[in-house]
Amino acid sequence: MSKKEPRNPRLGVVGGQAVLEGVMMRHGERYSVSVRKEDGSITTENRTFVSVRKKIKLLNIPLLRGAVNFIEMLILSYKTLSISADAYGLTEEEEESKFERWLREHFGKGLVDVVMAISMVLGLALGVGIFFFLPSLLTKATDNALGGSLGWAKNLIEGLIKIVIFIAYLWLVSLMPDIRRTFEYHGAEHKSIFCYEAGVELTPANAAKYKRFHPRCGTSFMFVMIAISILCRSFRGTMCCCVCLSSSRCCRLSSVSDMSF
């Protein structure tokens, strides 16, 4: 009987994301952010990020760990984007303005930090509206137009609308030159992870041989969440009340993110 092959110790231990003119790579509690500056030089900053799940064991239980991990990734993304903005020189000012000085005195943060925080909140609110409520409204309008004859197919149609919106969103933002360049860094990050997991020397030539799409990518995670959400909704009855529907989705988001995680 053949022996079971040992698991690759490099598999699934390194992750990352694209930032402004660079990438962030994470392994365990340590992460590094490398940014290509305008003069072509590359600057790297090393930091640590300890998950709250290691400090509070209760957050490791099912139905909580996925949601906690999702929130932590948002926080880490915000931090790494701030680091890359500082490294690239977007926050450099010849002289501090009165408004920025007021922000520092009242919030203890620079102008860029406050703007990025507000942008993240607004972005999340817009994302929830587009990816959660808009598909529901479109599906409900279609069902009403057909005299309520969709039945169980409502959940499937709503899920397909979500997928179409998500793909259309990625395609539209990729038309912006700055976002497209960020996507290119994202693909390079995937190639380098594939190269590391294969145990090959990490060089541009070796990394170029691998695929741009990684199964543990955040985009893949979103597709998994949408698919699981469709399955979960298929096992419940339809809800007519918008308030009940919204509350149900907020509660279900934690379980869906945990199963996807």
C-alpha cells in the first residue's frame, strides 16, 4: 500500500494583496509592503499583525471566525494601503495646511488617513447597496411584473444578478489605468505565491511561468460567498418584508462568510 504523500509545508501559508504601486505579502503574524517609487527604486516596510482570534479564543468558534477574519482583512487592507501611500510619497506635503493641522489636533490622524477611512466606510455602504439590495429589488420587480410566478427561482435569479453585477464591476474598474495597474500587481502577487509554493527560486523569470489566478484569491472568496449564499437562501422561504429580509441577510452574512472561509 502506497504511503500518503506529505503535505507541502509551503502550501497556504503565504498570502498577499496589491497596494499602490506594489504588493503586500503576509506569512503568519508578519507582513511586508514593497512599493516601487517614482525613481524606480523599491522600498520595503516590515510589520506584524496579530489576529484577535489568537487573543480571544471565543472568536474561533464556527459562525464567528469567518466574519472576524473578513473584518480583519479589511483592517489590514486599510493599513497596507496607508503604508503604500506614505512610501510612494502621496502624503508628502511641503507645509502642513490649517485643515490638516486641525485634523491632527482633533483626530490624531493625517488628512490622508481620515479621507481613506471615510472612503472605506462609504465604499462598504455602496457595496452593500449594489451587491445586496439592488439584486433583491431587481428580482422583486421582475417577480411582480410576472405576477409572482417565479417561486423558488427567485433565489437563483437573484444570485445570477449578483454574479453579473460583480463581474461587470470588475470589468468596468479595470478600464481605469490606475486600477488596471493595481490588477497587474495583483496578478504578479499570485504568480510569486505559486512560485514560492512550488519551492522554486523566487525570481521574475520563474514567477512569470505561473498563472495569474490563485484559488485562495479574495476575488475567488467572493464568488464562493455568492454561491454559498444562493444555496443557503434556497432552503428558506421567501420574505416579503424588506426589514425582515435585511435583518435576515445581516445575520446570515456571518454564517456564509464562515463557510466560505
